[in-house]
Amino acid sequence: MQNIFLVASGKGGVGKSSLTAFLGRALVKLNRKVLLIDMDVALRSLDLILNVSEKCVYDWGDVLERRATVEQAIVKGENGNPDLLCAPVENSDAIGETGLLLTIQGIKKDYDYIFLDAPAGLGEMLRLGSAIAERAIVVATPDEVCVRSAGVAAEKMREYGFDGETRLVINRFRKKDSKKGNLLGADSVIDKTFVQLIGIVPEDTAVTFHSVTQDGFSVSSPASKAFMRIAKRLEGEKIPLKFTNL
């Protein structure tokens, strides 16, 4: 199974890292072994979202610099969390495609899914992730700016040599605003990004609340149910995309 996913967005602020974290948690609930790799050098956030910052003693920069083994650097998931490999706190000459690729290939057999959470933008980490990943998820909110950015990111990944399956997640979808024309509809987002849809996550204050407070995230919340639907689709389940249920 091709299990190394690049998660990209183009524009920042679309909830890409939150989606990565909660999608990882959904797959853990399905008894899958999941590793998240934060690619946002100096601006990492997955450790905060997963509430494991104090456990991030080492990062993958330390692994490449041979200050730690990958086993030492991985924060093991507890309380329903996936495993996490934190991003370096600063840039380094050791950061490059070959070293990280070899590191991931060495642990790939231990996981059902590995998600590379790329930083916003079209820079070096997106290029590096495009070279390593086997599949991709592009995240966009349903507004013109973020949708165009998502489409550009998907095209840039292809320019970087990525030729795997790419799927779209529309995040923070608000059905009422879409119907009023204040936000794009799902069909318009798909048409403008040229990427096949795999899921829609509705706007849900529970996601923001959890990210700030680290309190428990209800499995019955609308976003939680959406993350689980996406996880099951990744697992190959035939779950229809029903916009009317959002």
C-alpha cells in the first residue's frame, strides 16, 4: 500500500495541520498505526495540537544531524494520538531530500500511514515532500483566494516531480454561506482546483477550541464525523459524498 501522504495547502490558515492531526487520530481509532511528520521548520504546530510539546525532546533535524536516532525522536502516541516526529526549530544544512527520505524509508514498514504536514507556500519543504510522498491531500477553504492557492500548490507539486494520486479536502465548509453565494460551493472548489474530492469538513468551533485548550475532542462533533469519513475512504470504504448532510 502507498502510505506516505503529503498534506499541502498553498495558502496558510486553512486548517491543514489540524486536519492532519485529527485525520491521524481518526485512523488510530480504526486501529491503524499512524505517524505524523511536521515539515514546518521553525513554525511547527502539530506538537501543540496534539498536546505533546513537552515530549518533543528531539526532532527530525536532530536525526539528520545524528544527535538522536529516529526512535528517540518519535513521540509515541498516547490517548488516541498518532505518533509524531517534530519539525526542527531552525533551518540546517543537513535538511535535504536524501537524508529525510532514507529516514522515512527506514521506518515506513512500521506504519500503515505516514503524513508529511507541509508548511504553507510553494517553497523547499513542499518540494522535499513532493519528492518523498506517494500520495497527497490538498486542503482548501471554500473561498477564492485559498482555492486558487490550492490549485497552484497541486500544480507546483507536479512540477516538483510528484506523480501520485492527489485528493482534495474542503475544510471549514459553511453550507449556509455557500448557498447565499458568500463562499464557493463544493462543485466550484473542485472545478477550480482540478483535484478530485475525498472529503468535506464543516466549520466546527470544537476544532478551534480543542487546538487552544487541548480538551477532549468529541467524536460526535460534525468535524470529527467528517474526519472519520475521510479516514474510512482512505481505507477503501465506499462512503458517498453527500453535500446535503453538511
